[in-house]
Amino acid sequence: MADEAFVTLATNDNYARGAMVLGKSLRNHNTSKKLVALIGPQVSEPCQCVLRMIFHEVRVVDVLDSGDTANLAMMKRPDLGVTFTKLHCWTLTHYSKCVFMDADTLVVSNIDELFDREELSAAPDPGWPDCFNSGVFVYRPSLETYGKLLEYCTEHGSFDGGDQGVLNGFFNSWATADISKHLPFIYNLSSIAIYTYLPAFKQYGGNAKVVHFLGKTKPWNFTYDPKAKQIGGSVHEATTHPTFLLDWWSLYSSEVVPMLQDQYGDLPFHSGCVELPPSDIVIVETVVQGDSLSAYALALEPQLSSEERKMKWEQGQADYLGTDSFDNIKKKLDMFLK
Ligand code: UDP
Ligand code: MN
């Protein structure tokens, strides 16, 4: 149906790359649904261009600039920046039903059947199965629900500091009320399952429909040697199943990198490595040992001076998860108070 969509979110260029791979993977598995990307204003113009080629709709969401209730909510809870941006997906009321997917997910088979489910359907979280994991969920856009979510968020905050805490607090009957709202784990398979229940992973992992690279290390934090088709660095330390990680990288290198190269045309490239302007980005370059090939590398978040940070903060572009996180702000305040 034309009024159903997959929705994702990317507030910076790294997550935007994840979104590109996700969008491509949905298309490669012939979804008949629309694709929507919500992005933060920090996503660079070339990345926005590529996103517009993959997604039917790319919407810049600037919560701080919105001048509405979201803005007010944000002033009260500046630590929940990305969360407020994610909740924005409920405002896409030109769709009757949507499936939200984290930018660190990869589709490995057609999942259009998810649209047969109702709000709020999601898979259990591997860490606490009475909570749902908010990396993949079915919902119905509604301004009424959106308003209630913001209100809930402002009043109760998030028990885990992110959207999953808020959504589990709000949709708190998920665990017990209606089993049809429990998505099978294969719709949100996180690699954590490999370590916590290896026999089950061996038995069922092959049926995976969506892989979720949950946790601190994302696919884009690795390097990749496109010639040897190998992941660089220490994959053993990774919490990710190496095959899924390779799937992500082979899609990224074969279908997304060429699109980025087109956009960054006049910038230097070597073996598919995307180099962004040095003022913004720190480049990581890895030389594959015993073979002087330089591996694929990804841009890291910029390291800003305190003056640049102040400017960004004043423009409403705080680094909510990093330097400007609630914890760090609190530490600083405590220091002054002493
Ligand atoms: N996200 C984002 N920018 C950020 C952090 C998160 O756009 O700085 C979005 C992105 O869609 C991401 C989702 O929020 O997939 C949830 O965050 P993440 O996947 O990092 O959390 P995890 O699944 O590891 O708990
Ligand atoms: Mn995720």
C-alpha cells in the first residue's frame, strides 16, 4: 500500500551511512513500501543527496528549531535529544502505518508482512525480554500519540536514557497484553544472542530477516579491505557475527560507496575510501598488514575545539550523546558548585 512506510533516523553522517545500507537492503529485497529517512540538520549535504536517491522521502527534523511542544520538551530534558528526534516518526501522518528501523539494522529478506501487525509490535530485547527492543517496531503515526509521548517523556524521562526506555514506559502493556504484538526474534536479531545462547543461534540464526548491530561498535567503526573482502581490525573483539558484518560491508562497498563517490566527486579517493573535508572530520586510514592496500575507512565524528563546541551548542547542535551528554554537564556543574 502506498500509505505504508519503513522509517529510519540518522542525526549524523555515520548513522546516515547505516541508513543508506538499510535503505538499499530493503530495496534489494523488493519492498513495496515507501522509504522515509528522518535526519538531523548536521547530516552533510552530500550524504543528504545520497539519502534522497535511496529514500522516497528525506525529512530534516530539527527538534530545537521546531518552536513547538517538542522544543519545550527538549529544553526540559536536553539529554534526550536523539530520543525526541526518534519520537518524531509519529508525526508522519500521511502514512497510515509504519515500521521504524534503527539505522544500524540490515534487512536480509523481505519483511513487508510486518505491516499486518498493529501498534506497538516489536521483538523482545535480548538483555531484558520483558522489554521490547526499539530497533524495529510497527506503529501508527498520530499527532495525538506523538503529543502523549512527548508529555510522557518530559514527565517521566527515560529509564535507560534513550528511546527504548521511553517507549517501554509508554507502551507498558507490551509484555503481557497481546502476544501478536511480540515479533519473532528473527525480525530484530542482535548478535548478543550468539554469546548468550549459541545453540539457539545455530538452530534459528539462519532464518534471520533483520540483523541489528546493537551496541557500542557499529559496522562503520570497522575497516574493510574490498579486494580481500575482509574486515580489518580485531573482529574477535566485536560483538557482531562476522558474516553479518561482512554482508553489511559488501553492500556498503558495492552499492553505497559509488554513490558517495559521485557526490564527493572532486575529493580524493583511494581504493574506495571516502575522504571528507579535514575541517569537519578525522580520517582513519588503515594499512592492511603484509599488503600495502589501504582499507576502506570511515569518517569519525569531528573533534571540536571548545570554541567550536560552544558555537554548535548555541546553534542548537549539542552533542547530546557525547561531550554534551547529561552526565558530562552534571559533572561540570558539580565541579563549579564545589
Ligand atoms: N541515532 C542517531 N544518532 C545518534 C544515535 C542514534 O541517528 O547519535 C539513531 C539511529 O537510527 C540509531 C538509533 O537512533 O540506530 C538508536 O541508536 P543505536 O542504534 O546507536 O542504539 P543501540 O541499538 O545500539 O542500542
Ligand atoms: Mn540500534
